[in-house]
Amino acid sequence: MKNMSKKVKMLFIGAIVIIALLLITVIAQIIAIYQKQQTNLAQQEEIARLENEKNYYENQQGDNSDDKGSDSEIIVGENQ
């Protein structure tokens, strides 16, 4: 009887250890997923910022495009 009681206790302790390991694994995965989401969010914000900056500079180029098509020349350092 005592031998059977020890086996049941060992099985019970083993089950608790396995459950504890699974919980630790799940918690670690949840933390990793959260960190990846934060990284992705930061990257999306950076992408949006860079797109806005790109659009700004493209609009600046569009405003100055009239100057590029002109036939006027700028001569530097020549006496007239």
C-alpha cells in the first residue's frame, strides 16, 4: 500500500511540474508576442513618418519644378 501511495504522490508531483513548465512556456510566448507587437508598432510609426517626409519632399520638388524647365543660366564669377 505504501508503495502505491508513493507512486501516486510522484505522479501528482510530476503532473504539477509539467503544468508549471507549460505555464512558464505560455507566459514566455505571450511576452515574446507582446514585444514583437511593440516592435511592429514602432516600425509602422517609423514607416508612416518616413512616408510623410517623402511626400513632403516630393511636394517640394513639385513646387520647384517650374524653375528646372527654364532656359535661364546662372553665371558665377564672370565680369560683364
